[in-house]
Amino acid sequence: MPSFDIIYGIFGMRLGRWEIVTLILCISLGVNGTCIPMLFMANSEVSRLRKVVAEQSSEIAVLRQRVNALMNASVRVGGLYVDFYPNGSSITVRDNGIIYIPCVITVYNLTLINVRPIDLQLEFNITAVGGRRVRYQYLKYYSVRIDNPNITYCQIPYSIYPVYIVNQGRGAKITFYIHVVVRVFYRGQVIVTSGCLGVRRVVVG
């Protein structure tokens, strides 16, 4: 058989069928005996490297926390003043219409914050009291980024829109209470919070 001839050419002797099977088994066991320890060694090295990476990641996280703490410690923040205009004023509208109620929010004392850039986030919560049930919509959040350290104040135009004035009847009075919360973010963290309450009235004429 050709396989016998090949083995005879390699080993210089002619082997029987069972000798060839025995030889193949010995070679296989020898190879496996070499590979299995190598596999164990490779797995051990992978485990060791994973442990090193985990320890380094933990050290980097601690270092990052320390850097953020030092940077936050250097942030100086003063009190903000938030103004609502025109506060307490009334507008007269006709019945059965869709209207908007404008206002302006101004945030003062921004130079008391010694870091830039900062992000102003305004959160609005609005309730309506009086008259028949009024349907209205408004923007819940508004944000502004400030890069220039010389900016002392920021005006934000705002409006409640749309406001549906339907079947209210002449002389109806509706009061809108506008709660404004201002948060200042620096590097994703809130460093100061302020706010105000605005009032706008709608009279159906």
C-alpha cells in the first residue's frame, strides 16, 4: 500500500498494519502532550493581562475623579439673579382664538462664575387658573451656551404657544403661573441653580 511505502521511506523499515496504528497513536499523544500545556499557558497569560487591564482602568478612573475634584474646587460661583418680564401684566384678547403669551427671562451675574464654557438650562413649568378649561402647549426646556467670560447677563425670549381661548365668555380671566428653574452646567455638572416665578393674565374682552 502507498501509505506503508511512505512510512518505510521515512523510518527505513517496513512496518505492519498494527505497528503503523501504534506509531500514529504515539505521535498523536506526543503532539497533544505538547499542545495542552501550551494552551494552559496561553489561558493563564490572557487571565493575567485581563487583570492588569482591570487594575489600570481602576487607577485611571480614580485619577479622573481626582482631576475633576481639583477642577471643581477651582470653580467660583456667585448667586444668580433671574428676572421675569413683564411680570403680573395682563393682555386682553377676543374669545374663540389661538393666542401666544410672550415673556423674557433674564439671567444676571454671570461674571460671578469664573469658568467657561457654561451651559444655561431653563426648565419651565406652567399652570393656568381661572376661566373655563384652557388648552395650551409650551417648551419645557431651553438651553444657551456661553463661551465669553465677559458676558454678564443673558436674555431668553419665551412664549406660551399655542393657547386656545375657546368659549370662555366675555370678562373671563385666566392667570398663567410660569415657574422657571435655571441651572448652570460646567463639564456636565450643575454648579449653581436659581429661578423665579412669573405671572401673566389673559382677559377675554
